[in-house]
Amino acid sequence: MKKLFKIVLNAVPRPLLIRMSYWVRPLLARSMRGSGYTDPIDGRSYRSFLPYGYGKQRDNVLAPGTLSLERHRLLWLFLKQHTNFFNDRLRVLHFAPEQAFYSRFRKMLNLDYTTTDLNSPLADVKADICDLPFEDNSFDVILCNHVLEHIPDDQKAISELYRIMRPGGWGVFQVPQDLGRDETFEDDSITDKAERSRIFGQYDHVRVYGKDYFDRLRKAGFRVSPIHLSKDLPAGKVKEYAINPDELIPYCEKPVTQQ
């Protein structure tokens, strides 16, 4: 099963994978039931997770039932444990909606939930993140995860996120981040796809974010709190949930009183 899944991941375009996942997920979930690993999103346990990755695949990271990755499970835990996302009435904008979340968030009665992306079949509004068709101060919560590393003018995109978030609102803007690197690296002279994949992690990424990512968010006006959630989890849960023990959640707030 795992070998076949690797072949499919490498051969099938992502939009088609999204559509296929509706009937593939139940088969995967049933065939891999067991104990040892738990997906906190649906609460199901498995004997292992599936491999996933571009080029070099990571073992034991893709949950069969929700198709969640490490970052999705980390975000879910953060939303559950540290925010009002599941309780308060909120107007939410979700960029490039992930399969692991889409149907769950859509069914939540407390959310006025809108999705947006240029290409995703799950997007309600097709839009460019650097030129969004939303009014100022529109959303209580914005989720924009693993998007900014694809955007050449990320500072423009971040300023748009700030513009459309209401004062007092908050968001999570996860990116692939190298915390061993002080400064973000980008070089648009590198055009070979294989070389871009080697340097940036994917051929369609335009930078590798370093520790200064949080300063890029602050430059737009956000108050930023890097949350190291895994260090506060009970012993063994990081492994059981298969999350990255080093990843930081970029929790961003728009001040009520703007400077």
C-alpha cells in the first residue's frame, strides 16, 4: 500500500489528487487501522502514517483518514487549545484550504467561513493574495498556511492580510521555516526546477524563510507571537501525533489601536 501511494503521489497532479482523495481516504483509513499513532483531527489511531514529500519523501507523516501532515495536526492542536476558533462566532478567511480542514470548518455553525485561492477547486473566491477583493477590516480570523513561500512579493501579500483583518483579529500564517538560518534566502536567478527543489524544498517555492520571518510579519503591523506548542505537550504525544517538535506557530494579531 505504501509503495503504491508513493507512486501515485509522484505521478498525479495535485488538483486531481484532491478530487481522488474523497474515495481514497476511506480505503486507506480502514487498511491501516491499529495503534501507535493518532491523528488528533479525527481521533483515529493507526499502526503507522503514510509517506509524503516532494522529491525526498518523509516517512510516517500523512494520516490516512484526514490526509493531514505534521503542520495540519500542529495547527489543529493550537486552534483547539489556545484560541476561540471552535466556540465564538467568527468570520473566517482560509487561503488554499487543506483537505484535512475544509469539510470540518465548513460544517461549524459558529463560523462564517470563506475559502480563497487562485487554483484550488475548494476555493469559494478565486483571488490573487497580493490583490484581494475584500474590504478593509473584513475578517476576524485568517488562516494562510504554506502559501507565502510561493509568492514573489510576499511583503505585499502580508500587507493585504493585514488590511483585510479586523482590528483585534488574529491569524496563523505557517511557512516552511529553517530555524537554523537567521535570514531568509531567496534568489530568482535560480530557474532550474531540480536546483530549485534542492535549494528551496520545492521547485515552486521562491525562498527559504529564516528566523527573520516573524520580523517580516511585524513590518506589516502585526503583533507576532511564535508559539512552540510541542514543548508543552505531554510526553510521548509529539511522537504519537507525528508532529515536528521544532515547528513554531506564527500567531499574528492586528492591534485594536493601530500605530
